[in-house]
Amino acid sequence: EQLLKMMEERMMDVEQKLRLVKRLLQDKVNQLKEQLSKNTKADAMVKDLYVENAQLLKALEVTEQRQKTAERKNYLLEEKIANLNRIVKNLASPSFSP
């Protein structure tokens, strides 16, 4: 009878420990589910940022190309202005000569 009582106590102890382990495991499962959800959201955000970054890089490339084109046109215009100034100076010089 004492052996039976000891076995019952031990079974109750084991059951209590099992319930505790089950609770701990369930907490861990919930924690991992929450982390998975956060990771999924972060992954989606990273993908969105990757796409946005690619679009911004393309826009920057286009803008830099436009700037280079504008600089080339500006240089050519400055050359034309300098040539026109030379022509005007040459045309004006003989008329003031005696």
C-alpha cells in the first residue's frame, strides 16, 4: 500500500512536471510564431526596399545622364558664344580702323 502511494505521488509529480513542460513548450511555440510573423513582415519590407532602391538607382542613372548631356550642350553653347564674340570683335575692329 505504501508502494502504491509512493507510485501515485511520483505519477502526480511527473504529471505536474509534464504540464509545466507543456506550458513552457507552448510559450516557446507562441514566441516562435510571433518571431516568424515579424520575420515575414521584415522580409516583405526588405523586398520592397530592394525594388525601391533599384528604381531610385535607375532614376539616378537617368538624371546623371541628363546632367552630362546638359553639361555637353552648355559647353558647346559656350564655345559658340566665344566664337561669335570673336567674330563680332573681328568685324568691329576693321570698322574702327582709319
